[in-house]
Amino acid sequence: MAEVLVLVDHLDGEIKKSTFELLTAARALGEPSAVVVGPAGSGGKLSEGLKAHGAAKIYVAETDSSDFLTPQVSVLASLVESKDPAAVLIGVSADGKEIAGRLAVRTNSALLGDVVGVSAVDGGAGATHSVFGGAFIAEAKANTAHPVITLRPGSVEVEAADGAGAEESVEVPAASGRSATVQSREPVTGGDRPELTEASVIVSGGRGVGSAEQFSVVEGLADSLGAAVGASRAAVDSGFYPHQFQVGQTGKTVSPQLYIALGISGAIQHRAGMQTSKTIIAVNKDPEAPIFEIADFGVVGDLFKVAPQLQEEVTKRKS
């Protein structure tokens, strides 16, 4: 069975949930092999989690470089040449899209971007795309060997599987012809709340929240539930909340167990980023709001009355 390379997204010894989704998806194409690029000791910290999710091999490339983007491209390109994998899977993120594009060009591979599913098709790799805000599903097939595929977070249900997890050290090829280097990185400050794409519960606010100051009602409910905070594009464009928390077609795609939408009308742009949530609760004053079309539970009412009551009840039950 051919190998499928999976680039591991990790931070401070923790594996991102999107990597487990990639390992699950990879099993449809072949035998998953995890690729870890990071500082010394990264492989040892991550190996158990990777084995528990089906990694048959773990390629570890250690580097003291603070710029991990270029080494990841170089390591993956080297492995594509030496291992001839069935495909390379990378999570959709700012770095992931950059790495995928560079890798596809360097290895002369097809690039299937922002897919929601993969499958083996006629001896090659096929991909499923959700397009036009989820209104249509498109199927595509790569016509080259070892295609590079980026998978949208939240698209695949994580399934644990025992993997051999045989570790193999690989060299980080020396960089050549580079005209720019990364001098420093500023980490995104998200507080103690879960990251949007990793959270099992999300509370999002829309234009109906009214202002940045009043977004505290969204944060309060989220904190009582141990949830992440999200925002619609309308709320972000109005300056109510930072762009990094935007959920939607031009923001982040999420698929939590519970999604609570406060003051969000439910435009197709927003729905495209959260409609695969397992349970959706919507609170909106407009009974005709499109969000109610996909909500499992809907409350027609003032979010500033409903959300505090819900927060109070949650706090009461937790005490």
C-alpha cells in the first residue's frame, strides 16, 4: 500500500486536531505517514498521539530555524522524491496554503485545494470540494503522481486507529537561493479560550450584537460553557471583533459539537463556515432570519435577554 504523507501541525508539543483529521482522511488513499518538522525533541513529544491516530511511519526533521515554513516545504519535497507517496495532505491554514502551493510547484504536482473529502479514484487521488458557500459539491481527480491536497478543518470526523509509528529521522535540506528570511514571529493572543478550529463548543456573535462593547454578552456565555468565541463577517467588518475570529467562507471553517449563533442573520457566507456543526442553536429577533433554516433549535427573541438567562442557567447547573 502506497504511503500518504501528512504534514503535522503542532505547537508547544501539542498536535492540532486538524492533523488527526488528515490522518483519518489519508487512510482512504493509502498508509498514513506523519511528517514532523520542528525543534529537537518534537518527534518524541508527538509520537504517541500520531500512533494513536493511525500513523504507520513518523518522519522527523529537526531544525533550530525559527522559520519553519521553508524547511517544511524542503522536507516534504525531499520525501516526495524518495518515497513517491500516493499524495501529500496538508491542513488549510495561512501557512498550510503557502506550503502546499510551493510544494506543488517544486514537485510538479497537481494541487487540490480546500477540499472537504478525499477518495481513491481509478488508481489515483480524488477530492470533494464544497463550492459557492456549500450550494454545490464538485468532484475532482488529480492527473499527476503524488498530488498535494489541502483539507478544510472540520470536514472529516476523527477516527482513532492503531499505527506502528515507526520513527525515521530525515535531513532538512539546505536552503538555496533565498532572498528573504523570517526575523521574528508574534504569536496570536487568544487568551484562555479554545482555538476556533479546535473547539467543541463555539458561541458566535453577529451584527445584531450592536457594538464591540456589547460583545461581552457573547464572551460571557462562551466562558460559562468553556467555549471559543466567533464572529460573523458583518460583525468583523463593523469593527465589533478581530478578524482572526471570523467564521465563514472568507474566515474559518468550523464543525463543533455545539454552535450558538447570537444576532447572526445567517447569510450564505457565514453558513458555509459552520453549517456542518453537529447541533446549531440560533437566537435572533427576526423570525425570518435564514439562520433558522439550518438551526436545530431556534429562539426568536432579544439576545441581550436570552443569552444572560442561558449563561445564568449554565452557571447554576455547573455549581
